[in-house]
Amino acid sequence: MSTKQSALSNTPTPDADSKKSGRAADFMVSQIEGRILSGDLKDGENLPAERDMMVQYGMSRTVVREAVAMLASKGLVEAKPRFRPVVKKPNYESVVGVLDGIVSHLLNQQDGVKNLHDTRIFLEIALVREAALNASKDDISALREALQANKDAINDWELFYSTDVAFHAVLYNISGNPIFPAVHKAFTTWLAERWRKMPRKPERNQQSYAAHEAVFNAILNRDPDEAEAKMREHLETSWHNVKFTFESQ
């Protein structure tokens, strides 16, 4: 018996109930998810071809495709047309990324963007307080480098935006909690469309840079209250500058 046949023969067979409409795909998802979480299916590994999975699980093509779509929505596989799905073992970024569709819908609701930005303010003032109290020499060096890159990009809008994001990213890294960088990446993705519509001139970039510098100096001086106040002021100013881009929504 070939290895492929052996793998197929060892696959659990769904009972009659699980093959009923609405449950067949769930059965497949639970089986494949279990193999991913156990490490039987490795990160970056391809799932079997569609036809092989039809045989392996005794399911129709429609059910197999539905199961793959469900796995993709959970962030467990990456599915592209004409390519076999690729296993993505869960990490903090993939877990947060599962919320993309829901958050996109919420951002179109009244006050949706404001609520998300307020959440960002709440989190970032806590992060700069933590940084002022506990940032290491390496953390300070990373912040200083990010701040200098931000200054050097003042006359280049696209580069300034990237270095702005990078400066804030360092703050999310300082705590050492891997959840925070994943959240920052999500915030950036969710808010980027609006923030990129913000009119950018060197004068406004200079204003943002000065705000970053003030936050950095407060952290350098180990002054958590000042760091918190400067970050709040900075993000509230950012909101004032960007809110007009979606006030009509």
C-alpha cells in the first residue's frame, strides 16, 4: 500500500449525521484543524489536491471547497485560485487577521473609525507609560533610530507615512508581549485607507515628527505621565486631521 493510500485509509470517516447538510464541511474542518494544531500538517505545507480530499473524506467537491474556505476564514490556510491551499499555523497575527472582514464592516458604521481610534489611544498611552518605566537601552536605541528615520522623511509623504508607522511599531514591541505587535499591524491595516487620505504637507509632517520627538524625550527622561500626555495629544491631533475624510459616512 502506498504512503498516500495509507494516509487516506487512516482518515476518520464521518458518521451519517456529520454528512448531513451543514455538517459535512464542519467535519472536514475539525479534522484538518486538528492535524494543523497537532503539527501533523506543518506550516507552509500544501493541503492535498482537491480531488484527493474528496476521496480522503468521502465528500463532494462543493463540501471540500466550503471546508477550505472555512479554514481560510479561520486563518489556518491560505487559499488562492488555481493553487493548492497552504497551511498557516496560527500565530497572533493570523488570529487578529481573522477579524479583518468584521472590522471592515464595523468601520463603515457610524462612529466605527472613531471607536477604533479611541481604542488605539487607550492602548498606546499605556504602552508609552510602560516604555517610560521599563524600556531597555536597546529599546531606546530602536526608538531613536525610528525617530531619526521619521525626521529624514519629512519631505517625502509616502516614506514619512512608513516611518511614522515604524516609530509606533517600536512602542508596541517594547513590552515583549507578542500580541501587541500583531494588534499594531492590524490597526495599521484597518486605518491605513483613511490615514492615507489625510492631506500631507511638510509642515504637517514636521508637526507629527515633533510629537514623536516629545514622546521619545518623555520616555528617555523616564517620565510616564509626560509620555502619556504627549501621546494622547499626538493621537487626538491625528484624529482631528483625518476625521473629515469620512465625516459623510
